[in-house]
Amino acid sequence: MDALLDILGLTEAARLLSLSPPGWGMNLLRGLVNSLQIAFGAFGMGLVIGLFGAYGKLYGGPVLRDLLAIYTTVIRAVPELVLILILYYVGTDLINKAATMLGHGRVEISGVVAGIWVLGIVQGAYATEVLRGAIQAVPAGQIEAARVFGMPPFMLMRRVTIPAMMSFAIPGLANLWLIATKDTALLAIVGFNELTLETRQAAASTRAYFTFFLAAGALYLIVTLCSGVVFGRVEKWARRGQPSLREARR
């Protein structure tokens, strides 16, 4: 049996992926944790930007709508790798220039914070369109009825619009979450120690490229499968009390 495992290379792979030295398993898990931190932060920031952006595009003045249209168009048109490079280097440069003007030294920006900020801006543009479409899908009668009862705008948004639009928004938001988890891999180009960069470093040190990139792919797949379960339950919760697709067709 040991000879068969040696032939298949499983013994060597297990040694390389071990959580204790000389294995690199702990490095991969640390990179995965960093990737998930950035993804969670960017997704949350994107939701906030997207919610206000959607309301701005639907109910804002002409100037605000035009500015938001430019924002969403530019972000969705430019490749994400280019956006990451622009936002990271330009953003850090502007922050340091502002700090210098105020009499402070250069600011050391945390990689996680910078990653969240960069990907959050990208996520916000896509979330704006997802949530705008979800808000437009809410039956107009529900919003009109709330206004008739005298609900102020913030209460109407919190108690009527957001709960009613959730079932329409969840599928799109689930896709945005998966995009956020995969986009963290692009941050390796600016030196963030996320999963892809840790994998590249481990593979370059051991020359076991297939083993480490297969392991990284398996970790991304696990995240995707777990996310699918979570969003499936959230969507089921959001659709509670609504007729199913089969009942609607009847």
C-alpha cells in the first residue's frame, strides 16, 4: 500500500500539505483566511455603496444620477486587474500626499484594509445595478400603500422596500460574493498575502506546482459550495410566504 501511495505521489503531497513544517498547509490556510477577510469586507462595503447607489440612481437628482451612471459604467467597463492597480497605487498615493500636507509622515496602509477598499469600490458598482433592479421589481402598490400610511422614507426603505426586494436580490448578490472571493486572487499582483500568493510562494519553493494549485482550487471550491448552501437558505428565508415557482405557474 505504501509503495502504491508513493507511486501516485500521495505521500509526498501529504507531506507538502502538512500543517506542520516542513509542510505548507498552514500557509495556505493563512492565505485563505486573509482572502475571506478581504472578501467579507469588500462584499459588505459593496452592499452599502450599492444600496445608496441604487436609491441615488432611482430617486436622486439629475447630477447624482449622472455621477452614479459614470461610476457604474467605468467600473464595469475597465478590467478588474487594471482597476485594482489604479485604485491601489493612486489611492495610497493620495492618502500619503494628504498626510504630508497635514504635517504627518507616510501612512502605512494595512494590506487587508487596502484590499477591502479596492475590491469594495469594484463590488459597489455591480451591487448598485443588482439592487436597483431588485428595487424596481418590488410591486409599486406596496410602496404606494406605505406612503399613504405616512411612512417616512427611511422607515419605508427599512420596513417595506428592503424586505420585499431581498428575494429578487439574493441570486445576484450570491454571484457578487463568489466574484469577491475569486477577485482576491488578483490582489496577489500588489503583494497581498492571500491564498493565491501563498500558493505561488509554496509552489515556487518546492517546485510542486500541480500539488499546491490543486489544493488551492479545492479550497476555493469548498468556499463556493459552503456559500451556495448559505445563500440557498437565505433565499429560502427571503421567499417565505411567497408562492413557489411551481405554484406561480399554476
